[in-house]
Amino acid sequence: MVAIFVLAAFLLFIAVDLIVLKFQGKYHPAFEPAYRQVDLSIFDRNSFTIPSNIYFSKGHTWLQKTKDGLFNVGIDAFANMALGKLSIIKCAAEGESLHRGEVVFEGTYGNRKVKFLSPVSGEVKFVNRNIVGKTISDPYKEWGVRILPKDFSENSKDLFSGKKASIWMTNEFSKLKNFLENDLFGTAAVGTTMYDGGSLSKDAFTTLSDKSLSDFEKEFLSL
């Protein structure tokens, strides 16, 4: 009887201790998670704007038709948020003829470089030199090149707009979470709220290996 009383008292003390620690936002040493939780700058699917007058490509560039029949091309918000503090360091040259899938932008985040592919074939008519070397802050206003497309009706079959773009972007969000989870083997870099509805760390990619970054380009920036 005494043993049962002692055991009950012991369990009661542990329960009270756990409740107090929970209110303090701490963990009991016996139940501390195997991974370290950290506070990170995060973004979620609600952060994404899907403008109705913009076409999106699988390589996370966008196009918007101008009044003169040309198309502005830039890097979308998904790529900008995923990589964090992304800057365009090089654009295709004025007068250059691009084929769909050729490099239209070279970007940098931190000390790493990444390439973006042209979503359409055509001739580069203008380059926005004001954007080169600067961090992208408003992705759908800060275009990089203006293209006169060739066979746009054919290329447009592989582009997304409106509701189709919204569904595609949501799927890309889920795919990115899975990609980071598989490559990082932990939630610290992915975002502490990843599993409860979907948040990701803006600076998660600073922790990835060169191979993982190459895999990211193949998975998300290829056409």
C-alpha cells in the first residue's frame, strides 16, 4: 500500500512538473525532442500572390504581356521566397535569340548562384538594368528582360495562369516541403511548424549541400 502511495505521489509530481514546463515553453529532460527547435523567418502558402494577368512557368519564371505585344519576364515569388534575398546578377543580352529552356537569368543568394530558364522562345528586346545586382523585393513588378516571343501559342501550353496557376503553386509548396525534409533530415532548417499546415524557413537553403542545390534546380527550375 505504501509503495502504491509513493508511486502515485511520484507520478503526480512529474505531471505537475510537465504542466509547469509546458506553460513556460520548455521541455522536461526526459521528453525533450531529438531535434533542436529554432525560431526562423518563415513563409507559408498564404504569402503567395497569384496575379490573374501573369503566366507562370515550371521553372518559376513569369511572363506578362505589355501593350506593345512584348512580354516582361521575371522570377516568381515562390523562387524568391524559397531562396531568400535573391538577386539577378546577369540577364540574357539585348538582341539575343533565346530558345525555350535556355538560360535567361543568373541569380545569386548568399555566395551561391542559380540559373533560371526562359519559359518561351523569342528575341530579347530590352533588359532592365536597374534590377541587376539588387535584391528582388517585389517579384511581379521587377522584370528582368522584355521578350518578343516566337510561337507563343505553342509555348503557352506549358504555362500556368489563373486557377490552374494557383493549384500548381500549392502543389509546388507541398513538393518543396517534402524536398527539404528528405534532404535535411530534420525540421530545424525546414521550419518548426512544417507539419501543422505548412511553414518553411526563408533561409533553409543556406544549409543545403551543393548536391542538394543541384537537385533543387532539377526539381523546381527545369522545364
